Amino acid sequence: MAEKGSSPAKDASDREIVITRVFDAPREIVWSAWTDPKQVVQWWGPRGFTTTIHEMDVRPGGVWRLTMHGPDGTDYPNKSVFIEVVKPERIVFSHGGGKKGGPGAQFESTWTFEAQGDKTKLTLHMVFASAAARDQIVKTYNAIEGGNQTLSRLGEQLAKTPIIIERTFNAPVETVWKAITSVDDMKQWWPHLAPLQSFKPEVGFETQFSIRHNEKNFLHLWKVTEVIPLRKITYDWKFGGYPGSSSITFELFSEGNKTKINLTHKGLETFLPESNPDLARGNFLMGWTSLASTLGEFVEKAKKSAEEDFIISRTFDAPRELVWKAFTDPEHLKHWWGPRGFTVRAAKMDFRAGGSYHYCMRSPDGRDMWGKFVYREILTPERIVFINSFSDENGGLTRHPMSPTWPLEMLSTLTFAEQQGTTTLTIRWSPYNANEAERKTFEDGRQGMYQGWTGTLDQLDDYLGRARK
């Protein structure tokens, strides 16, 4: 027992080794790196050493047997028994081992994991039976320097650990997929993407944009490498003028009306954060954690908005290629577009993202009405997104000639799904940048929208029948 009035900590100070390090990784990641044998062998031991783990049962009473292999070929068998395991805060074990034929190393080791925001303070505390035992281990095995090198190797291993973020959103998978693949949606939850001009979920698609941060311009270079619609998208992410290449993967899992999303960003260590601290893993982790929250807010808001959209679908007995052409070739479009009885008498189309379709329709009583599409997203032959509005001869924006409070602009999303030679067309219509009066007019006009679109789709059906002959 310690003498009355003495300090146990002070009594142990001459027989202990304490090493502390702060890692740029959350506590759960550091805990996993310490307790997963597959990860432990990547960093355990001083530089030049390798480790073979024979068994590692991380629980009170569990045994951990390993052999460290020195750079000169010497083996160092070790056996530890876990005394206390409090996930993810603390691990205590008794240790025995040493060089074959050499002096043993007996001590009790306590590792504490302290969360500091997105970082982790890790403290290694070894207590020996006596000051002499401590000094012998320090002298024989260079234990303090070895401990420092071991933690340095852990830091290097953590830097290689991918960022993995999992969230479940209260929105269907279609809404989440659109949020991460439609450039207009992406800009709404990912504010740094304001300079991004286009994005397509197509393998091989490449884009670049520049962001200014800390008085520096960072040229972002993206290339899509894998796409499974509604399930997975991966793209390479580089920075112009900087070494390294990373990849970001979004995986979606439908859970009824909810969606689980797994975000994985790997390869961050290749940016050499020691030389380029702006590209450190911690900065990416902080950014992705924040973006996961804003993405969740966006898709749940989008779900609510989508529930208020006007939606109409029709299945046509025609291949998707033909239905797609009916919307994208002005020679096809002029034969059926518009309410029943109207005819398209003039049209000019620039079918590309950022392009437009400017047309004039003549009513049965001889009045001319101009309209305009501005294309925002085109995914051949699956999806078209455009802003629809009334127009004039010069291509300007005008109000509905018979309803002055009708929304000035409408967001139109068309999807084309093929199944066994037929094509299901789904049209989603919603007010764009509308005020309260415009939204009310839209809500009150649902019956008219249904009748108008039904007549237009009837004309399309008739035209497709003629075109197939």
C-alpha cells in the first residue's frame, strides 16, 4: 500500500511510460484500427517491424498472442490478456513477452481514447512492477522511441483509412439518386459546386471546376468510373497541380420509403497532406459530415415538394428510342406537341444542356402562342429536365395569355422507362421560383393540367402509332 499522504500517481511516475498523440480521425475509426487484427498488423511495432497475430480476442479475459518480427529477423513473441474493454473509451491489458532468449517485458498497459471533435487523443500508459524493470525495458528495447514510432505508424495507417459516412434519409431512393446526380440538385445541398457547369451519371464523363479556399485556387477534376442507376455512382477526384488521386462512392439502399446511403471517400493519403494541409483527411471528414446533413435536409424537403408536384404517366406501345425521338427531334415534336387542335407552325431546337426549344403554336381560332424550353439536364434516353415557359417571338418570358397568375416558369422532368418493347413516360411538373399566388393558381389548376396533358399524350399516342407503320 502507498504510505499515508503519498500520491499513487507520484509513486508510479518512476515506473511508468506515458505517450500521447492526437490523431486526425474520429474515435470510432481509431478504436477500429486498434481492435481489428487486420488493421493492427499494418501499424503495430516500431518502424521496420512486421507483426503476425495468432489470436486477438478483445474482451475481458480474452487473449492476444502475436509475434513481432524485427528488421534483423529476430522474433519477439508476445502474449497479453485483456483486463478491461470499454468501447470506444479504454482498453487495459497485462502484457508479457520479449526477445527470444532475452529478458522479458512485463507490464500493465492502459490505452485511452478521448474524442476531441472529429479528432482523437490517444494515450498509452504502461506501468511496470518497479522503476528498475521500467529502466531495463527502456534500455533493452528502446521502449519509449518504439512507442512513439508505433503511434506514428498508426497515424499513417489512419491517414489511409477511407472516410465512410452512413445515413438513412426519409426520402425514396429516386429522390436521393437525383440529388446526387442532377447538377441543379447537387448545387442546392453542396454549395461549393456553384461553379460546376454540368454533371452526368455516365461512365467516362469528365468535368472540372475551380474553388477558392484559403487564398488558393483548387482545380477539381472529376471523372465518373462506375454507374448503377439508382444504386451506385463512383468518380475519381483529383486536384490540378497537386499529387494524388482519390475516389468518392455513393451507394444507395432502398428501405421502403426511406433510403440508406453509404458514402466512401478513399485515397486521401495520396494528396500528401503533410505537404498540403488543405487536403488533410480531417478537412474532408468535416466537409462530408456537414454535407451529409445538408443532403438529408434537401432530399426530405424535395420529397415533400415532390408530393405536391403534378405527375402524370402513360405507357406507349412503342420502343423507348422512338418515344425519345418524339421529344428530341423537332420534326417529330411538331406533329403532336400541344393541346388538342393546336398546331406547331414554327420551331427552333438546340437540344443540349443549356440549349433551348423555341416554338410557336397556332390555336384552332388562329391565335399564335409562343413557348420555350430551356434544357437543364439530358440523360439519353432516360431523362430530360427543362424549364418550360410561355414566350414571345424574341424568346423572352411572358405570362400565360389567359391566366396572369400562372407560374412564370415550370420545372418539367420527363423520364422514359422501357419494358418489353413498351415505354412508360412519366411527367413531373412543378412551379419554379414561384410566389404564393402562382403556387395557389398551380394547385387550383390540377384538373385543367390533367385534361391538358391527357389531350397532349393522346396526340402523342396517335402519332407514335402512325410513326411505327
